[in-house]
Amino acid sequence: MSSKEFGLFIDGKWQPAKGGKTAESINPATEEPWATVAVADRDDVDKAVAAAKRSYDAGVWRNKPKQERAEILNKICNAIFERQDELAAAEVQDGGGTIRKATAADIPGGAQTFMQFSQALLAQTEEEEFEEQVPVPSRNIVRREPIGVCAGIIPWNFPFVMASWKIAPALAAGNSVIIKPASNTPVTALLLAEICSQAGVPDGVVNVISGPGGMVGEALATHPDVGKVAFTGSTEVGRRIMQLASGTIKKVTLELGGKSPNIILDDADLDSAAMGALFGTFFHQGQICESGTRVLVPEPLYDGFVERMVEGSKRISLGDTLDPATTMGPLVSKAQLDTVSGYVDIGRKEGADCVIGGSCSASMDRGYYFEPTIFRNVDNKMRIAQEEIFGPVVSVIPYNGDAAAVGIANDSMYGLGGAVWSKDTEHALRIARRIQTGTVWINDYHLINVRFPFGGYKQSGVGRELGPWGLDAYQEIKHIHVGQSAPASDKIYMAMLFN
């Protein structure tokens, strides 16, 4: 039986869902419930939006001096570190990541997001002034103002980090915000709302409501009092969010799917590149939107490189997610396990060779574990090379020449991440500049820095998160023209209308 209970966090308080419905959060490593969480419906959405709008209209947050808002963001950062062990354990049990990842990446990454947006807020100029003489003398003010009520709809793969990516910039910009976490990983987003409240964010400014996306997410995307929707998730659902938001012309930020290329050049350090190719795919069980799931290798190096990857994959340890020795955990759910298994079957039917893995882990007697899986002899037109699998499955694709590598890399509807491996940095840069994708690493992978923009080309998304670019996405830009107070006869432009 689950032992922890969580309500919705609305207007600064823990509250039950209006309909009284709850759901159990299942630990993917044990297949057993570990927490019970309230399930919101449309009435709860309306309640959360009303609280957010009330707080925004009252100006209890947006009218605070930016120095004070920045100080509170820093307090949130510090409070996250103070509760790091609790948050990490919850993240692991909710989503199936390892305690290594939670303590080294997830919780620090969330904390650093609040610190970065505190710094971005202080560095930003709220108003800029310009003097103009044409067509008439005028003083011109360009202002940055908050949008109002913002909704964030976040995925199950990085629930704490994604909640931070949505809440921190919204707060920095002066907005009120409502977060809808994924139904199967809601706990750390709810705890983050509590942390924000305890750090000094006024009631109603940060609200978190868990519940099904088809109801709660769509209600937020269509609500007339929500001015912006930021969504991270699949491209399919992103299209739906974009359609729904268009009804009220909301601002939209979408960070969607990927099928990222990881290009090994012929002058790469092959041992390092092979480990990078494995890290680029198998970190967090491959459940990362920008994972490098297409590894492109020069034909003369192909066989040896695949062998390096196979040998390297044997160093990955599946096991108890709370054990620091474990380096790879289960997939998030039985449904995701079935999806990944289905794609492996598709790859085999398409003629690709599965050289290691390809099935549920025989070493684990419970949990949604799937072995690290490597396919060779993959053509880029195959479904396993074109469709996002979101699991520990990598396709190794041969190529001949730089132009072919770039062509294969860009032959995708996605454009979120990618990497180039080479001992010659200038060679790698020439390739990186030709790849149609939002982030390119050279001789690294997955190193997202909260100071720099993240987002996608093509069907991988709209807009950018993080850094000053991410702060801009939560603001409106206003131009104020200050003309001279003078008789109408002196305003020569009026002669266009009057005799």
C-alpha cells in the first residue's frame, strides 16, 4: 500500500480534488504504489486559474521590485538543496530514474534553474528609452511586462527539472503560473509548489494540479484567462496544444520530440565517441527528447565502432534505482515498456540486426526494465531511425563522406539535439553549423546549460527555454510613444486628414 498522500496545491494550500478522486503513483522499479495523489478535473482547473488570476490582478507578485523577486528565486534554489534527499527519493520512486541521476542532475538542475533566472532577471533592463526625430520629435519607451496567467504542461521523464523550467522564468517575469505534471509523475512538481510558497511566493502565484492531460491539459490550453501555454512532450500532443491554444491566440512555447543525430567523424577519438554514443542514448533509459538515437559512423570504421559500443554497453548496470551502484533503471510504465518492445520488433522486421539487448531484462524479477539495445545495418528510412522510440534503443547508421552525414542528419522531421565527435574542432564546427537542430554538442552529449537556449527546429518545437531567451518568452513587449504637447497646428502629420 502507498504511504504518502498528496493533494493539489492551489492558492498556497494543499487541497483535495473537488471531485474527491485520487490515483496511486506506481514505482516503476517495483510495480507497486508508493504514493496517492489527488486527481483534478475541470472544476479544479477553474479554481486554480481563478487563484492565479486573482493573484496576478492584485499585483502581489508582479509589483514587487525585481530585486525582491530575485531574492525569493534564490531562496527557492537554497530550499531545494536543503530538501535534496527527500526530492531525489521522490523523483526516483515516481519516475524510475536512478538515485545517481536524481542527486547529480535532476535536483541540482532544478535548483540552478531558479538561480539562473534570478540572475537573468537582475541583468535584464525593464525599460529602454530612445529619442527620435522622425517623423516628429518623440521620446520612446520599450517596456517588458509579464503576460499574466501562464500554464505549464510537463512530461514524465524529468518532472522536477521540467517544473523548474516552467515555474522559474514565469516567476522571474512577474507572472502567476499553473503547472500540470504528467499523471504518473506528479509528486516532485507538487513539492516544488510547496517550496515556492515557503520561500515567500504569495498565495495563488504558483499552483500545481495533477490529472489527465486529455482533461486538465486541454482545459488549461483553452481557458480564456490563461495567456500562455508552455508544453514539453510529444510532437503529437504538441500539435494538439497548438490547435487548442489558437482559439484564444495564446502565446505558446513547445519543446517536443526528437530523433537526434550523433555524428562520428573519421578523425574522432573512437573510444571516447563510442562511450559518448552510449551515453547519448542510454542515459535515463533513453527517455530523453534530445537523445542521440541515430549514431552515424563512417563506413570504414563501422564494424569496429559497433563492437566498441557493444562492449561499452556491458558496463551499464541495471538494478534497484535507490542503489547508488545502479546506472540504469526501468522505463516509466508498462505502457512505455510495450511501446519500446514493439519498436524492437519493427526494427527486426525491417531487416536491421539487433546485436545486443532487444528484450526485457532477465536479471530483474520485477519492474519495467528493458536491456540496452543496439541495432546495426540500419537505413535512415527505417521506422526505428525516423520515429521517436523513447527507450534504450539506438540505431547505428553507416555513411560515406561529410556531405552524406549532414544529409542523413537532416533527413528527419525533428531537429532538437545532436552531436559531432572529432579531434579537429574546426572540422566539427563546420558540420555542426550545417545540422538543422536547436542544440549541437561537440565531443559531448546531454550537457544542457541553464544559461543557454534550448529548443527545437522543425517539428521539435516552437520557441526557446532557458537563459535570457527563456525569460523573454514569458514577457510582453510594449512600446510607449511620448509625443510633444503642442497645438494641433504644429503636428504636421495631421495635415494628411484635415484641410
